Amino acid sequence: MSSSNNQASKKLGFGSVYLLGVNSVIGSGAFLLVQTIYGYMDLSSVFVIIAAAVCVTMVALCFADLAGRFTGPDAAWIHTAKAYGKFTGYEVGIFIWFLGVCTIAAETVAFFITLKSFFPIFNNAKICFWSEVAMVVLFGIINLFGQSLVKWVNNISSGAKMSIIILFIVIAAFYLHSQDFHPLITAAATASAGGFFHQFGMAFSDVFYMFTGFNFIPILASQMDHPEKNVPRVLIVVMVSCTVLYVLMALFAIGILGPSIVHYSLPVAVALRAAVGTWGYVVIIIGMLISIFGVAFAISFSAPLQLASLADPTHGFLPAGLTRKNRFGSPWASVVVTTVIAAVLVSQSYLALVNMLVFASFVQYVPSILSVIHFKRTNEYPSTGFQLKGGYIIPILALIVSAYMMFQFDLETFAIGICVAIVAGLVFFINKPIEKHHQKKLAAK
């Protein structure tokens, strides 16, 4: 078999990238935030999920358009560099990577929050912390063995997760109580116009977290067959699939527990226990653990690729040593850096990590949407795959939603984001002359 055939056989197919995409999106939020959203908007929380899905899909369509214009491991940020300069593109790339690191940490913390329902020993803060660190390190070790092992583990975790979610939906459909589908909207939201917008905004922010992760799919472009066509398709199919599953899970959990859902930290598991007994609770908890593990694992694979793409010598944004690969083809230096920082971040609370990663998402969304508008206006880099229809309508709507969401963050989250941007900028300007000197030495040889 030729080397080109060997390369082709190592590519991730549509199905594998679809599962990676679903794993990147469906995580702890699907199981841990239903009662929080219901607390803000009662049964209308289901409509908030749909509204958020429509808004996030508009952003995803912009990413799909860009995926048709750019491919490769740096496709997730290179469009911003082409439209608005290298430094701007670099900063977006850093925040994409930071989003991945925060996601790994947040899902790891959520994993042990869920595990406490089975093993109270994890209520001990020190034991819990070092177990979280060990789990992050495990992800790093697995990634050092390259994409073959990653693909195998991901397919198993994705398949198990989807099976558990579908099992819940099928069983719960037979135990719904019509009286639990009220009130349609919470009294706090109808007290005044400000009350409604406040309640909606709080619920909307939480739901947005449930959809973060889709933007890592373009990072896998270099690992796919025919990325210019498959990346946009995967993005759209993943968003539709996740929306349907989220709506059904929330609707059926509410249909079983009703208003009492706000009293449970694990509402989906409690709902199935109320329907069929303890075995249902155990099955859902296992499914939650698999789901949360799967998200953290999928992102632990894509985040180092993002860091390595920023360090590629053709860009020279970060030290070239971050691109070094072992014999399994894994960028081991980037894996190590990502793992170490994620291990440090697990010391933070789940909600703090959620705020940081949602903020990092929108730092990426805004320049990406502006890039779509730029390329539509200039006709640069024509698409070879998916082309966004409707002129500027979808990008402008996506931009309005993103701008609205940016005003929902607190000052602490903004401060952390500014610190990340400043540190990234310092690394950029310190590394720039070093890379130039290195390039001159190579040219002299």
C-alpha cells in the first residue's frame, strides 16, 4: 500500500467527526442546567432552548461558511488573520485554545460533582482536587498516543452517551404528567418588562453554554476527508441533533418532575428514578459520567492541535517547539502545555469555569462573524464548499446576538479575559524577534 493510501486511511471520516462534534457539544450542561433554566422561565425554558439553538446555529452557519473558504488545523482562526491582520487572528486563536482548556477543566470538575452521588469520598476537597488533576493528566497521556486511540475511545464514549440519552427520552415519554406542564412562564418574569428580559437573559446565557463546543469542529479539518465539504455538513448536522436532544430531555424531565425540578441538582437522573425506580437513576448517572468524560476527552484532543497550529513556523506566533510531534504523530509539547494549565484550572469552581469558557467563545464568535461579512464584501477566498445564502442577513443577526451576550458577563470575567489577551500579546511580541532570528539562521545554512 502506498504512503498516500496510508495517509488516507488515517483520516477521520464524516461519522467519526460527527461523533467528536456531538461529544464536544453535549456535556454537563445537558444534565446539570435543566433545573436552573426552569427556575428562570418555567415551561418556557424549552422555548429558550429553541431560541438559543436558532441563534447559535446562525453563528455556526458563519463558521460553516468560513470552513468552506479555509481548511487545515489553523482554519479556526486564520480567517480572522486574513481579514483583520495577523495579531488579531493570533489573539482569536489563543482564545479558542483557552476555551478548550477551560472546557477540559469545567467538564472534569462536573465529572466529579456527578461522581459524588455514588462515592461520597469525593466530598473531601483534597481527594477531589487530586482526582481531577489525575483525570486531566490521563487525557494528556491518551492524546500522546495519537489520533488512532483517540478515535477508538471517542467512538465508544459517544455511542454510549447517545444510547443513554435516547433511552431516557424513550422511557420518559411514557411517564409524563400533563399537569406538570405549567406554569408556562414564571411569575417573576411577568411582574414587569424588566423582569421578563432579566429572567430570559439569565436563562439564555446558561443555554448558550450548552451549545459551546461546535467551534472546535473546524480545528479537525486537517484530520478529515474532503474538509471543505464535510466540515460545514458536520457543523449543521451536529447543531440540529443537539437541539432536538436538548429540547426532548428538558421537556420530558419537566413532564415527570414538574415545578419540583428546581430542587434537584441532577434533574434528569431524578426524573428517571421517579419514573422507573433506582435502576433508572443509576443508568442516567452512568450516562452523565460517560457524556461529561466524552466532552472533556474530545476537547483534550482538539485543543493541543489549536496551540500547535499557532506555533507552526509558517506563522511563528508561538515557540516552534510546540509543534514537535512524537512517533505517534501527536504534538506532544502542545499536549503537555494544555494538560498542565487545565490541571491548574480544575482548582476553580464549575460556574467560574463556565463563565470563562462562554466568554472565550464570544471573543472568537465576533471576529469570525465579522470575517464572513468582510469576505462577502471583498469576494476574497471564494468558498469551495458550503456558501452562506441571504447576503449579510445571517451574519448581522449573529453579530447582534453575540454583542447582546457579551453584555451579560460580570466584571470579573471581563478582567480574566483581558489578562489572557495581555499575556498572549506579550508572548507574541517576545517570540517574534526570536523566530525572525531563527529563520535567518536557517536561511544562512
